[in-house]
Amino acid sequence: MDHLREEYDGELDPALVNPEAPLELLKAWIYDAEQAGLGDPTAMCLATLGPDGAPRSRMVLCKGVDGTAVRFFTNLTSDKAEQLHADARASLTFWWSDMDRSTRLTGRVTPLERDEIEAYFASRPRSSQIGAWVSDQSSPIEDRDALEAKHAEVHARFHDADVPCPPHWGGFRFHAHEVEYWAGRPARLHDRIRLTQRDGTWTKARLQP
Ligand SMILES: Cc1cc2nc3c(=O)[nH]c(=O)nc-3n(C[C@H](O)[C@H](O)[C@H](O)COP(=O)(O)O)c2cc1C
């Protein structure tokens, strides 16, 4: 892999990193990535703490940025959800490779309210709604055939009826207290600007690459 060397040519205008609205630039970067046709512009890596205190990470999709919060949805009996119920501390990282941009957030989660979960679930494609009933996310299953059999059973159970939101399906609101914007620049002199919240006030600092 040593032959792989990327020359970055990104851009980060410090004036756009606003302590009064810390996630405005995140919203703009997601929008830019969508406009540029990047795949999964809302994909983000979510890191949690496992029961042994070791970090665990996986990709999830951002489903809204509001104020200093980011929401995402998942199975509430999954490993990640159990970890977040035990320890609300988490971190999120976005990476838009073709734009040489990344954003990293540190914070804590709170569970979403049931009415918000159900409203979002109702907006999902039917295939995703059925999938939510099929999967006991993060639990072992003997093979692919067993999964397909569960899918066929759930499909038959709902026929043409509306698919209700499973009680085990939900989501979290991640509240950021630290946000770092990164833009790759030539010669590894990347731009990094961090916003940190303490006692309700956000402060801004440029970090060395
Ligand atoms: C691009 C991408 C987006 C994903 N989005 C979600 C998501 O929004 N919610 C989710 O529960 N899993 C999502 N997944 C699957 C998770 O990465 C993961 O496999 C699953 O949630 C189980 O994680 P856990 O065992 O740590 O709970 C996504 C995977 C990828 C690659």
C-alpha cells in the first residue's frame, strides 16, 4: 500500500467556522458533497465505548443536523445502541474523499422520542421498513438462508398492509461539544479548525496538521 499517495487540494475558509453556529459548515459540506454527486454524503463513522471500555466504531447515516445536534437511526437492541445506553459518550467522523474534507465531532447522545422515530420510520421505503423487522441487528444467525427465510416470513406477514415501526427500532440525537473541520492541503499542511464548547460558550482554535 506504500505506493498510494494522495495529494490533497482542499480548502477551508476560517471565516466559515462559526462559533455562533458550529454545525452550519457541516451542513454546507454535506450539501456540497450531495451536489458533487458523492456516494452516501451523509455517511459518518460512529465511535462508542464497549462494556470493556474499548472503543467500537461503525458507519451510520446522518439523518438531520439541527443546532448543535445530529440525529441517526438504528436498531435499539444492536451492539451500538446497548453501548450508548450504558455510556452516552460518542464520536462521529465524516469523510468526503473527493472533496478532501472531513469533520469530527465529540459529544453525548440522548434517545429520540417515540413520535420522532415513528414519523421518520413512516417516511422510509417499504423494503427498509420490512428489513427493520427482519434483522435482530448484531445478533448471530446461522447462515444467509436463515436470514432470507426470516425476510420471506415478515414479507408474508405484512402482505399489502402498512408496516408499523418495530418497538426495537429507534435512534439517537448526538449533542456535539467539540467540532473539528479538516481540509487536506498540499504538502500535508492541512487546515484544522476546532470549536470547543465549555459552559455554553464555543471557542475556536486552529490546530497544526
Ligand atoms: C455507509 C453505511 C451506512 C450505514 N448506516 C447505518 C445506519 O444508519 N444505521 C444502522 O443501524 N446501521 C447502519 N449501517 C450498518 C452499520 O455500519 C453496522 O454494521 C450496524 O449498525 C451494526 O453495528 P453494531 O453491531 O455496532 O451495532 C451502515 C453501514 C454503512 C457502510
